[in-house]
Amino acid sequence: MSERKTITPAHRYRNNDKLVGIGNRFWNMSEEHGVAGIVGDLNDGVLRTADGHEFVNFTVCSYLDLDTHPKVIDGAVDSLRRFGVLDHCIPRTRVQTPVLLELEDSLGELFGAEVVTAISTAAASTGLLPLIASGHLGNGVRPLMVFDKNAHVSLANAKPTCADETEVVTSRHHDLDFLEDMCRTYERVCYVVDGSDSLGGYAPVRELAELQDKYNMMVFYDDSHSLSAYGRRGIGYVRSHSPALDQRTVTVATLSKGFGAGGTAILLDGYPKETRRIIERFAGPLGYSQKMNAAAVGAAMASAEIHRTEELTELQNRLYANIALFDSLLATEQSGSTYPIRVVPMSDDTVIDGAQRVFAAGFYVSPVFFPIVARGTAGLRAMLRAGQTEEQIRRLCEVLVEAGARPPTALPEPVAP
Amino acid sequence: MSERKTITPAHRYRNNDKLVGIGNRFWNMSEEHGVAGIVGDLNDGVLRTADGHEFVNFTVCSYLDLDTHPKVIDGAVDSLRRFGVLDHCIPRTRVQTPVLLELEDSLGELFGAEVVTAISTAAASTGLLPLIASGHLGNGVRPLMVFDKNAHVSLANAKPTCADETEVVTSRHHDLDFLEDMCRTYERVCYVVDGSDSLGGYAPVRELAELQDKYNMMVFYDDSHSLSAYGRRGIGYVRSHSPALDQRTVTVATLSKGFGAGGTAILLDGYPKETRRIIERFAGPLGYSQKMNAAAVGAAMASAEIHRTEELTELQNRLYANIALFDSLLATEQSGSTYPIRVVPMSDDTVIDGAQRVFAAGFYVSPVFFPIVARGTAGLRAMLRAGQTEEQIRRLCEVLVEAGARPPTALPEPVAP
């Protein structure tokens, strides 16, 4: 048997040896030190472990705390009672109940876009990117797919599939010069990038729109981290800033995180109804797999209603006040931005100890350290939310300073939405 | 601008030009003739369109009608009330509430397996297959990935990704000789196949187990269409028949369809706890995207309880009786099988008319015809369920015979579970 063939992998776009080899060391260390693999019951915003330790999770992405809003939970329950089924199990292209259509109408009005929903952003991106790669979502020309090197893994994982439909390259982070160069070289280009990064920061939306105008470039944004938290009625960063809201811009944004519900919205502009059909039929999992269930739809409908009221602005303002308070107490690279994520720099030697101290003091922040980031760039990731109290934020920052975090040397710029 | 580069696609594993080109003609024809794109409110098992037409959906995959079972809906509502949040939005590898762990314990006991859940089967397969391809889920050796040519599109879509981690080939349907040949040639082989096909029929599970024993071959099954509908306590076809329930067999099965809830169960045997960690951390969307929400979990917990009672056997028996009744009235290739899907043969000229007549008579069955299947193999796909009445089935079959379907020439073999 020993002469049987073994295989040498191509590893053009991904490499599980690296991913698992490096990642597993990180996760094992985190879990051994009690700063990952934590289980707790959630009550009134406080998690309680089996051994009675209580903590507030400062790494949860529900930036406006809409996920636990009574109206959102009631919306989920009412929807289950009204439709009497979580999912009428047949592709919606054949037969559907009105449940998704009603939500898509509501979100369409809210965001000023044509909306198609999916069960998750990963499902949406997995389904849409190959259709863009083949030119079926776009203008019929196969674009060179340029993936930003920091694009979220749910986007990057689509590279091998896209590469079977067109050419795929990876660019440096927000490398506008490279993009312009590619636009000059290729008949069409599609740039795939986070509208709002999971480690903090926004895409250069306006500069990209210039390239879109000049070269008819397409941009695929994942704006999951800014929906609800940013913009009038929570329309997110991309839709607040891009002057290219037409066929050249496709955005996906999760309805979990800020929106507090579940599922994902695909936001389209300027496409005919036929394009919607193409997506429903051929965008991978959208054509054959599970849809948002009735509970997620009901929650999203209720959250959409909140987005239409003054309450949303109040929640955003509370979030911004919490961000400003945090920035007044601790220095991070993100200081002064409206972005709700902060990475508190720590040394490689102190980051786990820091996370443990924070946890012991009743808070959870996520440590990131070598080998998942380069040596010398370790940190603790904290997410601000509307519902955190001043006392919680002050106490967290105290503990972080005790653990070696740096207070600001000067007052940060005031935060404006 | 006209001298800019256009791209010639590789099309090694997929081809959207074909998929969309062929598929869209099929869907447009279906929709133009009113046998796709149907919207209806669902009440007591009857759908009602905006213009008042009422029909029973005979192409819904909830084989035991558990999706509308009051205990399942109550379970979803109770879970929402208990956990107070659809999803605590953070990767479960960091912090999780007990919601998924409780379900996984329950399903693990029910199916006699180690269970990891995912939001959908597409997410699970998308995540697991590349880990199998790289040897990280398995025995460390990169297997040749042999995809059955009929494997569901949610499996087939993983080919380009797997091809970046190992070699990928497509085999003829259930081609055991080819598989054995590959097993002799390659150090390791993984066969990817539906345990239960969406067009009817089961995988040759016992014959595959022989190859698994002889060559240490791995098999990845999607058994979504037989879970709940088949086997003691609804454990499905693969787990009822495979003597190779160990590290060499990985099965995914949806918790929507027969189970009536939502989400998916990954069924593992013989792996250490570390493997579960690898899956939670690195199986694509499982590591970063949405999880089953609390409503789907509550529904699945309630459905699991029903699976433990005599009620499940009664529902299965009602399903089998309905299948037998259908087979006594109409001839199909699937006649005599416990499998709940029947494709009623029609000619290419009559299939749309047939679907329209059936719809007018108050039923929906899905037409399949050229160009999505070869000329001469058109048909109407019907799914039997426990909750259909004798009158409904008799009436549907009458209409189908009027539309050209063939009654059985001889009595079919009796159906045994």
C-alpha cells in the first residue's frame, strides 16, 4: 500500500496547514488561560458561568443592544405565532409565504435600496461573488476580482470559487494605486472589501467612487459592522458616503450585530427585477438552502421599526458617548473614530495576563496575539455598545490601565456621527 | 479603453454561463406558466394566493409535518423567552450561552453521535469539506476528493475550494468500481455523496462500508432527506445502515426538512474532543458567521423530544402509508421505496400543462423539464408527508392521471421502514 499516491496541494488561495497550524496554537493558548471557550447564562446583560463568576461581555457586536430589546424579541415571537412555521421548506423561487417579501419591502424602504435577504452574510457573499466573477451580476463582463488582503475571511474564502469563473488577485489594504492600475489593464475590475473592518476603520468609499466613475469599477462591500450603528436611520457607512449607489456597488450587511435580529441584507441599486431573480435562483445557497427563519424575520421587522424612530438616534448617541468616554480613558489607534471597535495595545508578554485580569474584574475582552497577529501587535479587542453604563466603561478602563494599557496623552478629537 | 484585457475563465469545476444560461430559461418558463414564483399565505396546511386560489403544497420537505407541530413552535417561542436573545453575537469559540450546547447534547443522545450544529447544511458542508480535503478532519492524510456527479449542489460548490487543498475528481453516480480504483491508486480517498438523494434514492451505504474497511476510505454523506423520516427515532438512512460509523464517516443532515426546525446537525463518531474544536474554529462559516438562532434551537429541542416518543413512529407510519397509497395509484421509478420523493414522468410537451392542471385542482408539484434535465426525462416532483389526507393524495393522483401520468400496471411491493 505504501506506494499509493500522496497529493501536493496547490494552495493558491488558501492553506489549511497554515490556518489550522497557526490558529490552533492561538486558540489553545487562549482556552488554556481561560480567555476563550467560556460558557455563561445571559441575564440582564450579565453572563454567569457554571462556577458563579459574573461578567459583562465587551466583545459582543450588538452595538445598539437591539438584540435584547423587548420589541425585537416580541417581534420574533409574534412572527412565529402569525406564520406558524419557522420555514416553509421549499426554495422560494417555487413557492413562498410572504414572510421574506414583507421584510425585504420594509428594509428596502429603510435603506433606500432593493433588498434581498439571506440566512447569513457568509451565505450571501458565497453566493454573490461567483455571480459577479462570471459577469452575471454586473454588466456581463467578467471582472478581474481584486480582494483586499484584509477582507473578512467570509469574503476571502470565495477566492477559489471566483477563480474558476475569472481571474483573482489579492491587493494590499486599501491600495487605490494598484486598483487604478488594474482598472487601466482590465476591461473590468471588481474590488472586494469590508466597508467597515472587524478590527476598526472604514473603506475609502469616496475615493473608490472616483475609480468607479472613471473606470466603471465595481465594488463589493461587506458593511456588517456599521449597519445600525452608523448613519441616519442606521443605513451604515457605505450608504452614507458612497456617491456610487448604482449597479457598480453591491453591499451585504448582517442583520445580527447592530441590527440585533439575524440574517443578512443584500443591498442593490439600479438593477432590474430580472437581476433579483438571478440572485434568488443562482446565488449559491440562496437558491437551495435555508432562508432567514420566521423568528429572525419578525425580529428584523421590529428592529426596522425602531430604526424609523427617534429611539435609534438616541441609541446611536449613547453608543457614541460610550465610545468618547472610552477614548477619554484609553489610547488606541482607533481613538476619535465613530467606529465601535477598539484594539487596546498590549505587549506579547502581558496580553494574556491582561485578558485574565479583565475577566476576573467582571468583563470579557478578546485577546489577539502571536501567532494570529505579528509579534509586537498584540492587543485586547473591546466593542462599545449603547447599553454599557458609564461605571462599567470606567471600571474596565481602570483594569486595562492596571494591566498596562496607556491612557491618552491628549484629549481625543470629539466624536461626531 | 477597448484594448483592455478580457478574461477567459478556467471553468474546471463550475460554469455560471451554463448554470445561468440553462437554468434561467427553465425558471422563466416555469414562472411564465405560473408554476414557479408563487406566493401564498399558509393556514392549516393550505396556501392561499392574493387572488384567492387555494392549494396544498406537495413539494415541501417537512416529511412528518413537524414544522407546524404546535410543540415545535412552542419550543421556539419558549427558547426566545428563556434566552432573551436570538443570538449572542460573538464566535462561540470565545464566549457562548448554553443554548447550542444543550441542543447538541440532546441530538447527540438521540442520534448516538457527537453533534456539532450549524446554521444550514450549506454552511456545514462549505466548512467541513475543505478541512477534510486538507486532512485536518480525518487522519492527517490529504485524500483525493471524489464527488459523486449527482451530489447536491451544496456539496458540488465546494469543489474549487477543496481543489486548492488537494485533488478533486467527479465520479459517475454511485460508481463503486471507480472508487475502488481510486482507493488502490491514492493513499487516501474521500467520497462525497448524498445519503439520500433529492430526486429519490439512497446511497449504497453497505457497499461503501466495505470499501471503507478495505481501504480506509472516508465518506462524507449529506443525509438531509432521510433524517426523521427514516429509521428508529428518525436517525436517518445512513446511521441505520452504515457499519462504518467511526472516524471514516462524516454526515451532515438538515434540521429543517423532516426535523421541522432549522439549522443542521454534523454527526461525528470516534473523534476526540480536539476535533470538535478544530471544526468550531476552522470549518469556514462555523468559526465566524451566524449560528442557529435561539428559535431554531428551541424548535429543534422540541422536535428531538418528539423523536423520543411513540408519536414519531406514528408519524413515520402515516408517511409510509401515504407513500404506499401514492404508489398504488401512480407508477414512478421510485415506487416501492420508503423514500418520500416521487418524480412522476411526463413528456416534454405535457409537463407544464400537467403542473398547471395540478395547480388549478388545488395542489402544487414542481415541474422539472428541459433544459434543466435531458429531453425525454421531464416530470413532476411530488413529496409525500405524514399530514396529507387520503383524499388529497387520491385527488392529486386522479389529476395527474388526467394529465398523462401512468397508473401502476401491477401492485407495488409493500413498503417497509
